[in-house]
Amino acid sequence: MIDFINYYLIPGITLGSIYALGAVGISMIFGILRFAHFAHGDLMTTGAYIALTAVWTLGVPALAAIPIAVVGTALVAVFLDKAFYKPLRDLPSIYTVIASFGVALILRSAIQLLWGTDSQVYVVGFQKPLIFFDSLRIALRHMQIIAFTVVIAITLHFFLSYSKTGKSMRAVADDPELARIAGLDTEKIVRWTWIIGGGLAAIGGVFVGLDTDIHTNLGWNLLLPMFAAALLGGIGRPLGAMLGGLIIGVAEEICTFPIMDIEIISPSYKSAIAFIIMLALLLFRPQGLLKGRVL
């Protein structure tokens, strides 16, 4: 049981936390702008590399570089919307979806040009885990990632539920035409959507770098699980996306747990779990767990 917690459950919650942060942006962008943003994973990569630059130049820990990564990535996200997505907003959404593929390639190529293609890490060397109850071993980075994600989830809930901007975002997501007639500044809502989505993607990218390493395909490799998480929670339901992310992450890790010392599923196939969950959800409950928008 202890091995299950040490090597499967805690890493699964950590991975799910990363998925959750990326899935929130995907869910919000679809809910408000009505298109699937396939460049969102590359926004995560952008945030990870901005934080890496802060670690290199300022000599600060990766967690202290998160505010710099959030601001930088949010600015990139707002710029991308102004330059590439806003001119296409009145066209059918398929044009914007295709454009997001192009934006993903642009971001990835720019990252390779600026930072190279080699894998990087924030911290070099072995980090000793924290030991609880003599046998429960939890890596400090896992505790940090999970704790930060819980704080972010609570903050996001209060922001969307009680702030004026949060209520306006929910109104635009529910009925954009009615919100526009009611006098809401939809462009301001769109801008906040990109700021929040880009900022959370940056945090997720930094967490990936803390947990493993940083490379130019970092966000692209996480894109399918993040979409699966957004669908599982319910499109347009940010907190549902966080719940979906946790479920996907935990499912991916615990599916490789050996039963009676027999490995049922090889770890190399665990990424297929997100795809299976996504397909099953589209077939049997397309509205998601929290009854979001149906694709």
C-alpha cells in the first residue's frame, strides 16, 4: 500500500495537477471564444523557458520565477490573440482552429531558435524526498506542485464566483450575444481569458520542469491529456477542467500498478489512457462531469 502511494498515487496527483492547470485555459478559451486552442501546450513551453531564463539570469529558484513566467506568457497570449485570432473571430471557428496549429508551430520554432533544442532542468542533482511515518516518501517538488495547485483552484473559484470580471466571464461563456446586448465589454473579457489561460499554462510549464525536464515538445506532448481533462470536466467549466485533470493524471499512473507482481499495462502505454477516457466520454457523456458545453 505504501509503495502504491509513494510511486503511483502521489505522482499521479502531481501529473494531474499539471494537466489541470493547462486544461483550465483550454476550457475557458473554448467556452468564451468557441474554438479549440491547439497552441495551448506551446504556451506552457513558453512559460517554462521564460522561467528558465529567470533562473539563469537572476539566480532565483524556479518557484520564485513563476511570476515572471506568468506575466511573460500572458503577454504572449494576448499578443497572439490580437495578431492571429481576432481577425478571424467573425469567421467559422474551423479557421481559428487551423490558425492555432500554425501558431503552435511558430511558437515552437521561436523557442528552438531562442533556447535551442537540448533538454534543460531547473535544479541539477538528486533531491532527497521527505519521509513521513518512517515509510511514506514524498518528493518536495510534488508537495509544492500539489499545494500550489490547490491554492490556485481555490483562488480561481472565488475569482469566477464573486468578482465582477469573473461573473462577466461566466455570463459571456453562457450566452455571448445576450452578454453583449447587456452592455458587457466582451473584448475585456476575451483579454482576461487569455491572461488567465496563459498565466496558468505558464505555471503548468514550470511545474513540468520541476517534476522532470524542459524541452521544446514539452507542451505539445501534454496537449491530448489536457484536452481530455477539459472534456472530462465539461467544456466551459474551469473547475471541472481541474477535476478532469486530476482524474486523468491519477488514472495514467495507477493503471501501471502491478497486480500480484504482474505488470498489466506497461508504463510506455499509459498515455493512451487519456485518449481512451476522452473517446469514452464523447460517446457516453459528451457534456462532461459538470455538464459543460457539448462539442
